[in-house]
Amino acid sequence: MRVVVVNNFDSMSDEVAKLVIAQIRRKPASVLGLATGSTPLGVYRLLGEYHKNGEDFSRLLTFNLDEYVGLPGDHPQSYRYYMEENFFSKVGIDRTRTHIPNGVASDLEAECRRYDELIRSTGGIDLQLLGIGSNAHIGFNEPGTPFGSETQVVDLAASTISDNARFFASLEEVPTKAISMGIKSIMQAKSIVLMANGGSKADAVLAAVKGPVTPDVPASVLQLHPSVTIVVDQAAASRL
Ligand code: PGA
């Protein structure tokens, strides 16, 4: 596990964007695993700038980590909508190359199987981007999720629902379930970049990097992966 500590949100975004660009230059048809939330917003903005300056994103395939159950892709808080707004529309990628679990599928279990099969059929994710929850979740794999889990329907932890309530008009509007790529699915990525900024992530980063490897701290599983880079700002690294 390589830990890179940088000054602030902007330098974290810059560092991670450079890692993504290096991956795309090495392999233009890379399969990228993508994250949502506040943390990667700067990375997506910078990747949009790279595209304006001529970087080619057209051969990528992308798979997002998760989607809320019950929100259609045109709902402003759905992750399909977020990705459209913040990334896909900025880098000229054909939407048929972009994959996000369908949170309104009539058969959610079948949707989870379909998603894992689709990832497998591409040969697997080359580079997976991750944020981290204040409870150390990755994707929406909340504490207690078995490390062997594949893509599945999950109940969101109360802390996640309150963390994410800032995006909704009220706490009651936050979905309580999501489809999330599983821990095993994430660990099958060839390389992983986890990013975190802000003091609210300091305990989670400490537990993930230096604590025991346990399902109670989902991100601690990354200690077992052969190619992980953690890019954290000083506030998120303050307890390391
Ligand atoms: P955030 O979420 O980027 O909005 O802090 C991170 C996560 O929950 O994985």
C-alpha cells in the first residue's frame, strides 16, 4: 500500500487525475472503476480539462461502484445523473461504454449478477477509484460486509444516510438501499486508488491503513491488495 499525503483537496485531485491519465496513456482501452460523492469531483473536473486539451477518453469502458435503489437515472441525486453531469458529458465518452447498476431494475438480484458478469466479460477493471465513508465503507459496502461479497443489494448504514442527507431535501428522502459492487468485486481490480480529504475521514483512513484487517473496517481489506495507492490530504492523514 503506497500512501501519498498531499496538502489539500486540489492537490489530491491533481495527483489522482494524473494517475488516471497515466493509466489511459498506457492503455487507451482501459476499464475504469469509478466512484461518486464529493471526494472525486475535483478529479472529474480536471479530467474534463485534460479532454479539452486533447486527451482521448473514447476507448474507455467504465463501471461505477454503486447506485441508489429506487432512483432512476434522470433523478438529480442518482449516481447516473451525477456521472453524466460531472464526467461523461465532459470527456466525450459514448454512453454505451459507461456502466452503472440500474437501481430501478425490476429484478435487482438479476441486475447484480448481470453487473458482475459484465465486468468479468471485459477482462476486469484496470484501475478502480475509491472514496471512503466516515465509517470506512468502500462503495456502499458498510461495516460487517463479508470480504467475499460480490455485487449486491445493501442496506445503507444510518451514518451513511445522515452523511448523504446533505444532497437531499430531507433525511427521509435519502434512499435506504443501494446496489453496490462487492468487496470481492473491488479487490479483483488490477490496481486501486483510494482518495480522502478532510478531518472527518481521519479516523477511517487510520483504521484502513494501520488497523487490523477486518470486515468491521471495509477499507482495511485494501491492505491485502498488491497494488493500492492512497492519496490523502493533510487533514485526512492527520491521525496516521
Ligand atoms: P464523499 O463520500 O466523497 O461524499 O465523502 C465518500 C464515500 O462515501 O465513499
